[in-house]
Amino acid sequence: MRLKKHSLTLRGHRTSISLEEIFWQQLQLIAGQQHQSLQELIEAIDKTRRGNLSSAIRVYVLENALKD
């Protein structure tokens, strides 16, 4: 799988996140279901993460999938 990079601002700093396309798609779906923007959802994940943000996002998406 190829990585896709997105740039955004977190805590006032520009950063980029590289994730596989399937994770971006699922993250956008989750954000929509929670009536949040992608930016808001990533900020929420960032506030509670331990370690790498890309890894935290992948874990979040997988945990969300397991809830269903």
C-alpha cells in the first residue's frame, strides 16, 4: 500500500502525516459520523496520543472498527 501525505496545523505548528489511503478514508468516515472535521478529529487524537501520531491514528481507526 502506498502512503498518502496530508499537511495540517496542530497546536500552532505545521506538520504532515503519512498514512495509507484506507486509513485516510476511514478517518474521514469517522469524522463525518461524529459531525467533526478531519482537523478536529486529528486534534482530538493528538491530545490523547502516546508516541507517533500516524500510529495513534491507525490504532484509533482500528479500535473504532472493532466497536461496530
